[in-house]
Amino acid sequence: MSVAILIEFKAPDREELYIPVAAQGVYSTEWVPMARKLGLQWLPLFRTGSPVDVEDLPIVVDEIRQLRAALSVDPRKAALLERIDFILEALDEVKPEEIASVFIG
């Protein structure tokens, strides 16, 4: 199993966007403990999956950035940081007004 971001768009002819986040084990052992340590609210929810209101997506992105900053001090986390950068780049390309729904899990 894995954790991914699924974004569906308002335009019926636009294909959904699927952004892989992490394998379930990696998410549970790397993402969740650090998110909890930082006091983040959204990221721990995605281990089991959760819909996200479009209005809350900037908060989720901010939490991902906070997680990245916290992990960046550990050189052993290079692969994880690359994945987070990929996720942030993909989300930066999405215009919120075009989104119909978001599910992360």
C-alpha cells in the first residue's frame, strides 16, 4: 500500500492528477513521527486517508514544507527530500480554482 495525492479537476476532459507520496511503511515511520513532533495536524491523517477541502490545500502544502525543513538537517534523508521536492513542485503547478476535489491517503 502507499500514500498518494489524488486531485480531480472541474473540467470534465481533464485527467485526474495522481502524485505518489510514499510507501505506507515509509509514511508511517518517517512522515508521521516527524509531523507529530512538529505538531502538524494534517499530515498524520493521511496515513489512513482523508479528503481535503481545496481551501485547506495551502495549509497541507505548508505542513509539507515544514516537514521538509525539519528533515533537511539530516543528510541520510536525501531520498525523502527529493520525493518531497517532487510533491511540492507538482502541487505548485496546480491552480486551486481548477480543482474539484482532493484526497490524500
